[in-house]
Amino acid sequence: MRVVTLLSDFGLRDGYVAQMKGTILDLCPSAIITDISHDIDRHNIPMGSFVIETTAPYIPRDTIHVAVVDPGVGSARKSIVVECETAIFVGPDNGLMARASEKLGLKSIHEIREQEFLRKPVSSTFHGRDIFARVAGMIASGRRPEEVGPRISELEKLPISPPRLLEKKLVCQVLHVDAFGNIITNADDKLVRRIPLEFGERVSILLGKRKLQAQYARSYSEVGKGALAVLLGSQGFLEIAVREGSAGDKLGVKALDKLELRF
């Protein structure tokens, strides 16, 4: 019995997700299939990357994660299996699985080439069913990741630079804007603890020529309704939030945008 998760931008209106599940169960009837999300914005690789990075650590060890946000389907981008210390990832090599793989202890990467791991015929527009779900089903039933094809040396990565803390200035990037409009940056909890700032102090947020004022807080409730807060969020990253409002709308940012915070 093996846990297999699915993440995609397919939505649930059509039968695409069910076709992937059926492919997996046909190969491994004992598989336990869990949906992470199928509401990833269409073609939004950074959003898919953030959701699987922050969710996979909470799923049992040795789970097979199938991630499909794949605007390059049918192109020269590789189809891969990534073996980690605590999980396996299956999907396109387009940056979607890089951060999650590193977090779970990347061990090896294999390109899916062996014909027995490909459903016949392979649709040029639906590798989620014909390649990734089939591979996941076969691995869940006992096949090994290295059997899918040759080893490759590195993953494609998203254009995200490490955050930089320079005295009283933090330069970071947006990883994700969640459903509440909270802006989640790539400054993690270890970096946040080094910021020379006390709760209740002011933070300036610089975005191009705009400068907004926020308060460093423990929780949303520590600022007034409609006010900006900067805080360490539940996903382990520094967030910018508006109490009972949307920081994403207020700042007008999206994933991968750069931000500067001054303390």
C-alpha cells in the first residue's frame, strides 16, 4: 500500500484528474491517492512549486508526489522522477519540483525514457495521464525510480535568488500570494530571527517608487483592521498581510516579484 498525491492546474470540472487516478489504480489497486490541490492557477509554475514545497513535508514518508503544472507539455522539457530521502516526485522538469525536492533531501534525478513506463499511445498534450500517472502507478506497485531512464545531474529551477539581509534592510522575493491575499516571501524562519526588529516596530516596504508602512507583529490580530502587518507565517516564511483585507491587492505583486523591507 503506497500513498500517491496529485497536484495540478486541471481543476475538477473535467475528467482529467479522474483519468490520472484511474491510471494509477489500474497499475496499483492498493494505492491511497490524496489530492494536494487541483486549483493551481493555470500554467502558474511558481504557485504549484510553493504549494507542493509547503505541503509535501506533512505527508507520510515514501509518498509518491505527482505534480503537473506543465505549460511546456509536448516540448523538449524533460519528464523526470526525483528520488529524495523521504519521498519521490514525478512530473515535468520545469522548476515545479525543485524547491520541494531540495527540502526533502534530493538524492537522484532520472529522466523518464524507458518505453514500458509510457502509456501507448502517449498524448502530446496530456503527459499527466500518459507518463506521470503511469510512472507513479508502476513505482507504487514496486518498480524502482532508477528504472525509468538515465540519471541526469540537475533540476531546472525557478528564477529565485536567496534573500539578503543587509544590516537593517531585507531584499527578498515573493513566493506566493495565498487565497487570503497574504504575500509570502522567500525569507525563511532562520533569517527572520536575525532581523534586528522588535514586535510592534515599524517596517517600510519598498516596491518600485512606492513606500508603505507596516507593523512587525506576532499575529494578524495585533494590527488594526485594514492595516499592514509583517510577520512570520504558518508556512515558515516572512509574510506581508492586511488584517481582514488583501495585501496582494494593496501592493499589486505576484510570485517572483522583488521586495525590499527596511527596519
